Amino acid sequence: MTIGRIRDYLLTERGLFLGAGIMAVLGLVVLDFSNDVSKRLEIRSDEYRLDLGLSENREAHERIYRQILAGSITPSGELLPQNDWIRQTQNDIRTFGMQVREVTPVVEETRRGEKRTKLVLVAEGSTGAWASYLHGLATSGSQVYVESFKAAPASDDSKQLRIDMVLAQFEVKG
Amino acid sequence: MNNTLSGDSLLMKKTDAGLLDRMVQSWKRSQENGVFGFTYLLNNRFTIQFYESRDDECRLRGRETFPVDAAQGKEAFEKFLRMHEGPSAEGISWIHLVFRSAGLVRTFSMPEEKGENSEDLLQKRVEQEIPHLVDDVIYHARVQNMTASVGKEGILFGISKTILRDQMGSLEAYGIIPCHVMLSTEILLWRHEEAGKKRQEIGEGVMLEVHRVGEEAELLFFEENCLRYSQWIRPMSGESAPGLELLITAASEAFEKSFGKKAVRLQPEVPDGTLELAAIEAHRTISIFDFSPSDLEARRSHGQTRQLRFGLARSAAWLALAFLVFSLSQLMSSAAGHAWLGSKADPLRESVYQVKQLRRQALAVQKFQAAKVFPLAVIEILSLTMPSELLAITLEYHQPAGTFSLRGEAEGQERLDEFMTALQNQNVLDVSLDRFEAVDAATGQVIVFEISGFFRDGGGS
């Protein structure tokens, strides 16, 4: 009897509109949840494809990765404290025959809310000295790398360069 | 509907509606392919029946009688409605039939037209026939297409406004608002006329057609496809009272005495359901007068609005249901994908765990190396490829996207082309010339240029 009454109510105009509203809201909730599930499925599916690819030629892959690791400079894993980093940067610049004009630490916040310190460095020197500095940075095992730079002649009639660099430290995760 | 006269101004408008309106209405009604509800009052009880009409077929779905007082019969009616159609009387095309017993049918001779138009003449004759009833009945009259032997005859159909008001009120209490109110005699005459159009020859003499409704019957005397006389007969109660057959014979004899013509009874009699089938057809083709009182029109319009809203609600519900089903199917398919991947991927993940760790480390190292080496690589590539005639003004590099841009000056177009070709031949960078401007317009020798590019393997990203 009760079920019959509910059915009759749902088949009236008000009941139909109410049912439509409930179903639409439910549909939206389910769709939103389904989108999340679907995104997770996509990630899992990519992971699975990767696992499948790795499993097919496991030995070959392992060999290549070991070769990469053996022949590369691996990050030391430790980040330099800010003051040490500034000091070391000033020393490096001077060592390669360049002049430090400015070193400013800047703290930036990443999208995930993590804070990262960067150094804004302004230096002057010849192209060769600068290339040597970059070479030294590239071959050392330190975490420091050049995130961006802008090089231009120090003045109109000078062969010296003024280089604005932003230095960052590479963070190894996991 | 030539030579038609109506006793209700509103209905007059309806019958005289423009051809286009009639066509639109007729088309709309022809689309009413579905369930028709019929109501009629007989022996102080409402008979309600459902006929399903699909194309040319008509099938009885259910029939039940209910008391006139809706307070006594509403529950039973709702049960009956639920059993056959659904919880609401809305959405059904209701046709209310009024039998001859409650109607007024008169046939009368028409005088010769002497300068008067036929409508005025017809109106005059109606007022002569029913002088005291003109304001109390909803009526309409027309001239029957008689042959020369009989002469012109008018026919008048009417139903008392009081009767209609009472019946409509009772029906409304049941939640029924008829879309068409018809008089049984007019339906049967229309049916007879329609059948006559198909017949090539017009039968001679008077024919008696008997239409039984329960224990009662309507008698129609046709001559040359026109109605000469009609009568409703109801047997008296009691054992000694004459039966229906005897009453039919007596009515036939009475007709013979009055009109001086013997009526031949048509066999077989009008079968059950014929009246309803003809009513549906007449309703669709707008062939029969609608006796609806004028106030019913407003209620009908209200009912149509409610019906429209109900249809909208139903469509919205179906749409929402479809959306919900779609969402659920998406979720189910994702869940099924997860389950399938779970069964396949979990054992595989275990087996490749070590090599995957190595891969992660190798990628991190590559990224680290790229970040360290690319700034130097940009400078080295540019210094190797840039001709001495070119002057670099500014060089910019951005690690996250592995992009660089160079602004400089060149002495002549050839040097710049040479530089671009050399850069592209390195197969490490993708470069494009973003700006090219001849500074010394007089000679066209000094060119300011801007080049941008990025590392093909994605730089440090």
C-alpha cells in the first residue's frame, strides 16, 4: 500500500519534478566521483602500460638504466644551506675571473605550497670566464643549477658581459 | 459546415473558425493516437470506458460504472484509472457522450428562400421550433441535404445547459475535463452520412437503425441518408411491462402513422463500440459540433496547461534518469577497469619493482643533468654556429621549458641564413626566427633579428 502511494506520488507533476531534481543531483555527484575514478584509472593504466613495457625487456631496460646511472653525475642529495650557498657562489664566480655585482636570496612558493630558495645573481665577466663557470657548475656533483639567465654586453663599447642569473638547487624526491 | 447555426456565441466562433485553424486543429487531433476516455450518464450512473486508438484500429481497454456523486465513487475511479492508465486523468483525451434521452433533436421543413439567406431562414425556423428553449439549450441547426422528393429539411440538435452543467460538474469532481462533448444522435447521423458518401446509390424508403445502450435503445429513422426522426426508448420496469423489442415495433408503427412511410429495420444492429469509434473519428476530423459550455473552455485551457506542465515534468524526469544512468554507467565502466587492472597490474608491479626504481633514478639523473648542462650547451652551440659577422646583443635562457632566445645584429641576410642553417644542422635545438628588421633602410645591410628555440628532448622539464 505504502509503495503504491509512493509510486502514485512520484507519478504526479510535483513528484516527477522532485524525482527529476533528485536524479539530476545524484547524477552530478556520481559523474563527479566517476571523473575522479576515471582519472585514477588513467594514471593506473599508464603505470600498467609502463610496467608491461618494462617486463617485456626487463634485462635490457635494467642495463640501460644502470649505464645512465654509472655514466652520469648523480646529485649528492643534500641541499646547501642558504649562507653556505651564497658564500660558495661568490667564491666560484671570483675563481673563474668574474665580478659579483649582486647576490640576493629569493624564497618562492611552489604550487604544492613548498618553499624554495633561489639566488638572484648579477655578475660581470668575459664570455670565456662565464662559460668556464657554467662548465664547472655542470661537472660538479652539487645540486646547484642555472634556472634562467640573461646575458648582455656590460656597456656599449665593452667586451665584458653582464649576466643576470637565477640559481636553484635540484631537489631529489622519493 | 455550411448552413450551420449555433446557439452559443463562443461555439459559433469555434465552428466558423478559419480554414487554417481547422486544418491545424484537425492535424493536432489526428496526432492523438492513443487512449481516449469516454464518459456518459445512464441510469443515474457514469459509465467510463477507455478505448485505445492506434491508426485505424480501436480497442476497448476497460469499462466501469461509477456513481454520479464523486464522493462515493472517487476511490473506485482512481483504482480503475490506475489499473488501466495511470494515477491521473490528465493526459487522456476525454470525450463526453450525451444520449438522445437527455438531448433535443428536431427535424423541420424549411420554407422556400425568398431573398433571405439560408442562415437567417434557419435561425427563424429554430426560434419557431423552440421558442422558449433558445436561451436554455446549447444547440446547433443545419439544413439536411435532402433530394427533391422530400424537399429541404432543417435539423436541430440541442442539449439543456442545466443538464450539461450538472454533468460537467460531476465529471470535474472526478478530475475529468472533456475535450469534446457530443450528442449520440449527431454521431450516428454523421456515421450514416459518411457511410452514404461511400455508397454509390441512395437507398429508397425509410430505414430504421437501432443503437442499443444497455437495456435502452436509440432509434434513428433515415430517409435518403437524412434523419427524419429519432427516438429514445426505455422499457418500463415490471414483469408485465412491454420489452424493448415490442417498444421498437410500436415506435416503428407510430412513425408509419405520422410520416405515412413504413420503416425497414436495418440488420444487424449497430454493434457495440461503433458509437465510440465514430466519435473518435468525428473528433479527429472536427466533424461534429462540440456542446461544451463556454465556462468549460477556461477549465480545459487550465487543464491543458497542467497537462503541459505534467509533460514537461515527465520529460525532465526521463532526462534526469538518462543522465543518472549515464553517470552510473561511466562509474561502473571505470570500476570495472580498475578491477581488471587490479587483477593484471598488481602481480606485474611486483615483478618490475626493481627495474622501475632504477628507471626512476635514471630519469631523475637525466633531468638533473639536463638542468645543469643545458645553459652551457646553449652557449657552446651558439658560439660554434654563430658567424663572426653576427653580433649577439642579448641571450636569455629559461630552464623549466628549456627555451632560449637570442637578439642580435647581422650584416646582411646571407649571414643570418647561414647561422640559422648551422643551428638547425645541430639537430639538438628547434629554432625559429621571430623578428627580422632591416635597420639601415638605405642600404639594407644591418639586420636586427630575434631567434628563439628549445631543446628537442624537452630541456630540463
